[in-house]
Amino acid sequence: MKIQLNQTYKNLRGEEIKNEEGLLTLGQVLANLVLLPNEGKKGFRPLPAYELAKKFYSEPEVDLGLSDFVQLKELIETNNAYMILVTAQTLEMLENAKLQEEIKKK
């Protein structure tokens, strides 16, 4: 499943959210999430998490298998590292990628 990692986040006024690196991107959020200690929650083992984080952070697009996609989505849903505004948009972006993949297959 191909995911565009350069997608940006917006606040409730529709303005793009900025951080110290510029605009907050899906790649940055996903990289940070997979590197957080999972404390018994859904998550990736350390080495796969590190490899995924490097891809999320440096590449404009990543192609995830279904099992990684499901595991990533569960991690996002069970983690409170980001405020709901970012978490909800992250889930939306992933669902849109899944939908685009399904449309391609038809």
C-alpha cells in the first residue's frame, strides 16, 4: 500500500501546522510514533521500527504491506503521543491511502 509521506497537517482554522523543521508531515509523525516505547501496546520490534522510521522520515513515499499497515494503524489508535487533531488526521491519511489502493485494484 503506497503512502505519500509529504502530506501535511492542518489546525482547525485550516492553516498548516508547523514545527521546528517547517511543516509537520505524515512522515515525521509516523517516524516518531514507531520509535516510541510501546509499553505493552501494539508496536513494532526495535529493529523493524528503526528501519521503518528511517524510511518514513527520509522518503516521499513508502509502500507498506498489509500486516505493517494494520500494525501501524493499531499503534496510532493506541498511542497518545500526539493530540487528537494530529492522530485523527493521521488515521484519515492512512485510510485514504487504503482507499486509493482499493480503487486501483478495480
